[in-house]
Amino acid sequence: MAHVATDLAVTLPEDRPGMLSRAVNAVSNAGINLEGHAEMEGVVHILTTDAAAARDALEEAGFRVVKEQQVVLVPVEDRPGSAASVFRRIADAKVNIRFSYLATRNRLVIAADDLGDLIDALKE
């Protein structure tokens, strides 16, 4: 069963070793569990159980949250084709995916242009 969560997009202030570690440690040191993350070209997507506290911890550590948005978490089995079938349902519904990454406990994190359409596409 899919459910909605919050993703924080955070910019790394410098492109150098240790910056991702600093961002992840800011969340961890605040006692917040990191449910998932993806880093691409200086932008880190952070998924936690407490987005507000994670945002505060990241900003306090000098990071800038550039976007906070609702995403859908979709559990998938750890077997070939699981993610492909989810993305096929989304494509068949003509929903545009903005980004996706894998989170803890085999969950796909999916952001879309229209969250309602995404949720509808994933209903069984």
C-alpha cells in the first residue's frame, strides 16, 4: 500500500569530499532516522519520519533546503520486475515522474507532477 511522505531537496554548499557526510550527520545528530536519500550533482534528497526537524537540523548545519515536497512511498518486493511493474502502471496512467529513488525497507520514493494522479495510478 502506497502512502505519502515528505522529501527535502537540499543543496550542498561546496563540491568537495565530506559534504554529503556533513548533511547526513546533521540529520543523524538531531536524532532523526534517515529513511532514504539520493544525491545527484550537488542536490541531496532526504526522506525522514520528521521532515520539519530534519529541515531545522540541516539549516542549522548551514545547508539550504531548496524544495520540500510530498512524495509517494511504494513498497516493492526484492525481485526482478517489481519496480518495472510500478513504473509501467504510472506510465500507462500518463503520469509524469519528476524523480524516484529507493528508500529503506524496499520502498520506491516517487515524486510526480500531480500527486493525486500518481496515487490513483498506484491503486490496486
